[in-house]
Amino acid sequence: MADIDPTLVTRIAQGVEAAYDAIEEKGGTLPQDKNLDNLASTVEAMPTGITNYGTVKLTDDRTLTIQSMHEFLSMAENGYSYNMTIQGESIAQTLVKEVYLNEAVTALPDYFLYNCTNLTKVSAPGVIGTGGSVFKSQAKLTEVYLPKLQILGPQCFYNLQTFNQQVEFPELVKVADDCFYSMGTFNQPASFPKLVEAGANFFSQNTSFNSTLNIPLLTRVGDYFLRNCSSFNQEINFSQFESMGIHCLSNTAYNRPVTFDRPTWPNGLLGDCLSFNSPVTLTNNVKKIEEHFLYRCSAFNQDITIPASVNTVGGYFAQGWSNFQKVITFEGNAIGSSNNYS
């Protein structure tokens, strides 16, 4: 048997010692015996990236730490699973009451907390973006803290029937479809100072909502923006929008003077606003009026002028103006549909 080179033994010992020093510097937990046999298992147990993801408080008042990416992802609906794994324990998602995420967590996956039906509070101070259906249909959710949120996925606050806290997202710039849809009792100020783009049904079906909506930079909105917000009558600056989908304020309580100077009056913009009876001014920038102009606004009784710049008027113009006794003046030769004025 060949003799072992003593310098090799020394180099191995020095290497093991240096490895343990590096593990300790990077936050790893050192074993009692810092030998070669324990080195592999010590490295395997080292944290990677986030050392823990935060804590959850359960309905039985226990507080557990979310220790790994696997445990974090188990809090999202995965294959219609209703259980999650926290600290090695399989726990029904329905037992989650409060969630406090560390600032190192910057994103929430699809269906995160979706089945946590007893959830009341979420704090995620570092989250920048979310997937879809986060918090969806959480009947007991009353408090959410997302100060750095910039991108909100679809249906994130969908169908929160008891949610009624003031909404303030200072960094939010874009929201997908159905984000704040059908929050039945919601009637608090909502502030989105940097929001630029909102998908379909942004705030629609919030039947109690009639509070301040701060959206100074919002320029693009999808279909049904505030549709069926049947109590809503807060001032909207229509001139700020570069594009609007269909029926954006239909079936609301809107009754304020409107000055419109975008090229196209959108389809059904104020349709079925039964109490609307305020002056409407169309500037010479308007080129086209799409279908359902003030459709079934039965209280409307104001003189209105269609400027010469308008060259097309869509169908159902003035339909349902059952109390109208004023004058419609066409300054130009707008081409109308045969089903107008009925």
C-alpha cells in the first residue's frame, strides 16, 4: 500500500475548514463536528436565496414560518389541492387567517391563497407583480398591504363581497381583466396615481361604489370599465383617455356635464344611465360616434350639437330618450344608421 502524501492530507483539511468558513459566511448552519463526512449534508441544507418567505397565522392562533420555495408555492392552488405544507406539516388552506410575507418576496403566483377562505389580512411589502386570481372570492378579506405593486394579474380582487378598505396602490401601472370586479360592499376612496392601463371590467359591478377614483394617468381602459356601478356619480375626465372599450360607464348613476374631445365616442359609453340629464359637448376633434350613443338615457333632455367634424354616427343613436323635447343639431353631413332615433 502506497504511503499517503502528508501534504495532501493537510490540503484536504485546509479545504474542509475553508468550506465550513464559507458556509458560515453565507448563513448556513454548521454541524457540531466540522469534518469531511458532514460536509456534503451541510452544503445540501444551506438556504438558497430567501432564507424564509414569511409567516402565516392560523385560525387556531398558531404562527408558522414559511421555510422554503416548496412551502411558499403550496399556498397556491396546485392541481385543485386544498392543503399546503408549512414547517413540514400538511395544513388545510382554510385554516389560514393572516399572511405576512418578507420583503424579499417580489411576486405572487397564480391562485395564491385562492382556497384560504378564512383569510382576513395579507401583508406583502416587497411584491411587484402577481399572477391571476390572487385573493379571488375571499369572503372575509378586509386588509391588504401591497405598497410596491406594479403589475396586477387578472381577477385578483374578484368577488370580494365584504372588502371595504381604502385602496391605495402608489406604484401600480397596469392591471389585467376583472381585477376589482364585483366587490359588493366596497365604497372607499381608490387611488391609482401611476396607473396607465386597465383591462376589461376594471371596477365594474361594484354596486355600492361612489367614492373618489384617483386615476390621473390612466389613458387606456378595456370594456365595461365602471359598468353596473349603479351608485357611481363621481367626475370622470373623459379627455384623458386615448382609448376606451365598450359600455365603460353604462348603467351607472352618472349625471355630470360631459366634454368629449377624443376622435371616437365609444360604443355605449353612458348607455342605460337612467338619471343622466347633463349637458354633453362634443368638440371638433370628434370624428365618429359609435353605436348606442346615450342609449336608453330616458331622463336626457338637453339640446345637443353634433359638430361638422363627425362623419359617422352608429346605430341606436338617441334611442330610448323617452323624455326628450329639446333639439339635436347636425352641423355637418354625418352618415347615420337606419335604426337611429327609434
